[in-house]
Amino acid sequence: MSNFGNLLLNENMKIFRRPRTWIMLSFLALISLLFPVLLREGMAAGDVYFWEAAITTVQIVFFLNTIFCVVIAAEAVAGEFTWGTIKLLLIRPWSRSKILASKYVTVIAFSLLSTILILLLATGMSYLLFSHDGSVSGSGSSASYAFELWAYLYVDLFITLAIAFMVSSVFRSGALAIGLSLFIMFTQSIFALIFNPDRYEWAKFVLFNNMDLSRYMSSGMDFGLLGGGNAGMTLGFSVAVLAVYYVIFMVISWVVFNKRDVAG
């Protein structure tokens, strides 16, 4: 366990010693604080409940958060091959599985850190600037609605990071991992419309149709991606599909990383 702790410390040092990491975190913090101010200037503070402002801010900033976390995940493994430092890791008395696990745990820890930073700053600034009397329309408890939505946003990020990490491990290319992950971010809604489960029974098993879990928040019942249809999909079903994809991504990452020759 102490050896794994040293690996985690080593990976965190690699991330937080880079000025780029602090620039990304500072940028997320700045926007999380600034956007509620811009909302405040654009509308009467008394007409907006602070949870609504916080939800809007987090949804906007989370897009950048996903991009920044993908950058960290994409270079976690690919960067070692690019810089040639992977050989220095492999000659140490650590198994390849432990090395890869330490990298993945560090990536997830960074994503949690950046996400918590956004939630705290956006909610805190919204609390200071907007009304405390009200509710989010149709949400019941506003706090529970906000945290449920944010949890679903993080699940989307979590799966996107798994894809970036897998591509980074398999192809040793940070650029490819970043590009593919961004492609998925921008096009998942388009593919969800093209491969509509209402038209194609098999489409409900497509990754893109299950990543946005927030679609279940309004009713918690079956939904059709084009609205109104019963595609036979529930929150539990989508979570199960995502879990299967996640296991596949992780297995591919571990198998390729453990078997690949790095002598070249």
C-alpha cells in the first residue's frame, strides 16, 4: 500500500507541478465566480432564486471542466511515452497494473477536485447575489434537484474520462485522446437523434443514448429521444449500459498497457 501511495504522490506531483494545471483551475474558479455576477447584471436579483443561478453557472462551466479533465486524462499515459519517461517507471519495482491504476486514480481525483471547486464557488457566489426565496420550477427541493443534476453531469464526465484514458493507453497519443473525447462531447446529442431507440431497438444499447442521465429527471420514466416515445429505457437501464461500457474501456486499457512492448 505504501508503494501505491508513493505512486499516487508521484502522479499528483506531475500534474500539479505544471503551470498549465493551475491556469486551468484558476480559469474554472474565475468563471464560476464571474458568471453569477454577469447573470446578476442582466436580470433583477430578486426574480432569480440562487439555486437557479448556481445550476445555470455549473452547467456552463462544466463544459470547460470536462475539456480540462480530458486533457489531464489524455496525457496521463500518452505523455509518458511522448517524453520517454515510461521506461523510468517500468524499471522501478512496481507492477504495470499499479502504475496504470495510480494514473487513473489521480485523473479521477483531479476531476473530483475541479468539480467540487466549481460547485462550491458557483453556489457560494449565487447565494450572495441572488434571492433566497423561491424554488427551481418543477424540481421539488431545489437543493436535491441541483445535486442530482450535477451528479448526472459528473457521470457524463466520468465516462468521457474513461474513453480518453483508454485511447491514451492504447494509442499512446494525447492528441487523439483529446480529439476523440471532444468529438464525443460535441456530437453525442446528434448521434442520439440519428440512432433513435424509437426507430431502432438496438440503438438503446448505443453509448451516446445513455450518457445524458439528466433526461430522466423530469419523470423518471421511459423516454424517447425525440420526445414522447417509449424506448424501453429507464435510469437503471442506462446506468447498467454505462457500467458495461466502462468495464470494457478499463479492461482494454489494462490489457494493452500490460502487454505492450515499450522498448522502442
